[in-house]
Amino acid sequence: MLIYKIFRAAEWLAFRTAGVTSGAPIDLQDGYIHLSTPAQAPETASKYFAGLADLMLIALDADAAGDALKWEVSRGGDLFPHLYRDMRLADVVWSRPLPLSDGHHVFPDDPA
């Protein structure tokens, strides 16, 4: 199963340059990297990235994260994936721009 992380362009560039990231400021504050399922990602984008362009959608393989990935209750009582280790560039299955159109982020039709 693929899970997603949304990065601002500068965060994605820093991650690509370093090859590893502890995540965005909210991730550092909470002590884990916040991720979303494909079904959860659009709400995550609208809640935390409303109106922001220059975003990247990063896909990770949930199974490959192993024991470092925990499914925990979060927004609306849903289980969200949280990564309790640094994310490595080798974890990334694919990355795609997350464009903004008419005030809404446009997710890939076929994210596979």
C-alpha cells in the first residue's frame, strides 16, 4: 500500500539534497513524520496546505517502512500512518508535483 507525504518545495529540495529528512516543522515538533493514505491526503492538503502552490506529493511503500510505521488514531478518529524514524530518499517510490487549481490541490488520477 502506498502512503503519502506532502512537502513544500523547499522541504523537498532539502530532503533530496541530504538524502534523509526528519520531516517538516510539525513532524519535528510531534516526534514522528505525519503521513496520509490516498483517501486521507486530499483533506490533509486542504487542512494544512490550503492555497499553497509549489507542493510535492511523495509516495512511500507502507510495508517497506516496517516496524517504524505506526497506525495511530488522529483526525476524525481515523488511523493515520506515522513514521517513527527519519525518511530516506530510498523510501520514496515516486514524487509528483501537487498543483493548485481553482484553490484546490489536484491529485494524480492514477497514482500507481
